[in-house]
Amino acid sequence: MKLKFNSDGEFKILLFGDIHECGDYKASPNFKDMQKMMNAALDEFKPDLCVLLGDNCHGGVYKNEGAEKFKEMVSDLIAPMTRRGIPVAAIMGNHEHDHGIDDEIVAVYNSIDGCIMRNDAPEITGAANYKELIYSSDGEKPAFCLWFIDSNNLCEDRELSNYDYVHTDQIEWFENESAKLREANAGKPLPSFVFQHIPVPEEYRLLRKAKPWEIPVAVRGHNKKSKNFYVLKDGASGYLGEGPCAPDYNNGQFESWKKTGGVLGAFFGHDHLNDFSGKVDGILLAQHKTAGFRAYTDGCRCGVRLVTVDENNPENFTHEFKHFKEFGLKCECLGPVFKRITDRQSINLTVGSRIAAGAAAVICAGIAFKKIKGGKLGGKQS
């Protein structure tokens, strides 16, 4: 399958994050609402490629029910794209790795007509590291490169990092392949995007520590950054709903992009609430909230991002995030409250309910302890 710029010199990429589809999808209103948005986005944006940013379909379906059932689920998930003849690229999320059948999952995706997921480098870390070229509108030469990187799962050394990072052999593969593209492009780096599930630690450079009065609207950092609360810096846009769940250990992937050149932007899934974006050292880092209603989410604000590249001016690519309700859709799978409240209100309700439940448990425990203590002290001694 050869990707190329349209006759008008544009190439459109539509991104879907963390759909987390499950085996009972056929009877699920969650699936119907997700596909409702998927169809609306495809009809409005008419993309040339769709990208699933990981944690797409639950690997337990393969583990428990076999390859054919899993293939049926994946095929039904991407049917709105394949029916329209739009190719689909998928990447591995951390949960695709949960069941120890990485190669089998990649093989299923690769077996579906219209899906370009594969593993170009089986000798390195990860189950699906690959690149795809976008050719010029005349089809003659490569004009842009799309990198799909497997960001793995949990780190083996949990004291070093909670989530894993892109490993050194993966970075070396990227650099070696980039050098080949540069040589074929008269010594100039080929402009490119990176797509992977777990974000790079440099996303925190789009945030700043919250001032004391900003704490109510701030988010707590992830894992080793959990002592601090953060808000978006000026210049970053979108919604920050949770601390970015990046690796605690920085293995130099972002610095490799800078050194190699050509990377204009990187797009991540993993964080179900975040849809913020901004530039760090000239490279756009864009976070994607879930495009579905299966995993933890924040009411009715799932969405998609459209990225549009100009063949003649790729550095000035555009991108926009559009939420479920902005397509004029009505949600069926959520109750009357969560259909209407905002992200922040949803989060605050969740946090408030947990605090209330914890306080109630403490009070009940205290009352019970007093009764037990009172019975022992006040009872007759034998």
C-alpha cells in the first residue's frame, strides 16, 4: 500500500487514542457511541490515513477465545475506515503487551486488509517498530516519513521507572533508518512524525508547577513526580486532566530526534484525559485522550485529532482536536449527569467521592473500635 500526497498537495492523518475495546462490544452502547464519533469524524475530515495510538483492543480476547475472535473484533473496530478504503496504522500500547502474545497480536493486525501494522525490526526491543513513507503527489519520491514506535509496557526495574521507555536498540534503529533516508534525500533529513503510545518525559516541559492558589485546577504528577502539582505553561494548549504517565527514566529518545533532525511532531496515547499539545525545542508534542468510552474517562469528551501536512511546506503542518459533542452527537452509554459535566467536574466528583468514602470508612472504624474497647473495659471480669 503506497501512501502519497493528494493532488492538492495535502495529506491528512486522523488519530484515535486508547479505545480499549472488549469482547462484548457487539452488545455494548459504548462501542456504538465510539463508532458514531468515528464515522462522523471520517465523513467530516476525509483522512488519507488513520492511526490507532495503542491500547486498541483487549488482548485477553485473543488469549481466551482465540485469534479468529480477536481478528473479528479488530476488523469490526476499524470497519468504518476499511469500508471507505482508508488505510489504518496501529501501534502497540502497554496493554497489548499484557498477555505475552505480542507477535500473535501484530500478526492479526497485519492480516487485515487495509491495516499496515507490522514489525520491520524483529531483532530489536518491541513487537511493532516500523516506518511508512508518504510519497510526493506525483508518486515519484519519498516526501515524508511516519515512524511507529513500540513504547513497551512496564519497566522491568520498577525502582528505575514505573512505565518502560523506548530502549537504546530502538533508538539506534531509528537513527540508522533516518540516516538512510537522509542519504537518499540529498543529505537532508526527511521531515517526519513519530507515533507511540507512552509519551516522552519531555512532555513535562509543557507544564509548570502550580502556585498554591492553582492547586484546585492543577493535576498531580505521575509516580516520581507525584509530590508536585502541575498546570499547562503559556504556549501549550488543550486540556490537562492528569499528570502525564511518562517513564521516570529518560533514555534520550527526544534528544535523538533533535540530533537526527527531521522530526516535526510526536503524537501519544496512554493518558485518557489529556489532549494538550505544545512545542518543546521546536518539536510538537501532542497528547491524546481516549477516543472511546471503555476505559477511565471524563464524561462525554472523548475525541480525535486531525493532522494535515502540506507537501510543499511540511514544517507548517496543522492539527486540531475535536470532541464527541463538537460533532453534534448524542451519547447513549453514559448517564444523564456524565453526559453533561465537564472534564474537571467529572474528576472532582470522582476525587470527592473517594475522599468521602475514605472519611466514612475511618469514622465507621473509629465507632467500631470504641464499641469493642467499651465492651472490654465495661464488661464484668471473670
